[in-house]
Amino acid sequence: MGRTVRTFRDGIKIEEARWKGFRRTLRPSQREHFDRIFDSARNYADAGTMIVTPRIVEVILLSAILEMLGEIDDIAKRVRILEQRLEETTP
């Protein structure tokens, strides 16, 4: 029988475990950020499975970058709306 191929989600778990010691040395606020990186990877896991032979950590980091870019875009939109409101109310 052939060997079972590890799923991408399993790869994320393995990579997260590999970084466990690093995470342990972070301050609590930094741990939250660290955990968000792996949460992002899980959110983009469907896309990650489309890479034939992924380097899991690259997909994890790219997922985190995509998540951050989305948050930056949302913040930029909110700032533009607030600036418009400010301009409309300023005589």
C-alpha cells in the first residue's frame, strides 16, 4: 500500500509545533500576534492546498501578509470616510 499524503492543515499543525519554543519566549501580546499568523494560515488553507509541493512556512507567512493587507485596506477606507466627514463639517 502507498503512504498517506499529509494534508496541508496537518502541515500547519506540524509547523506550529516546530515554532512552539519560539512562541514560548514571546511576551503575551506578541504571542497573540504569533497566533494570528497561524490563524491566517488556517483561513487560507484551501488556497494552500492548491500548491503542489508547498513549503508550509512560506504559505503561512503569505497568508499572514494577505490578512494584514486586508486589515490595512479596511483601516484606510475608514480613515478616508472620517476625513470626508471632517471636511464636510469644517467651515
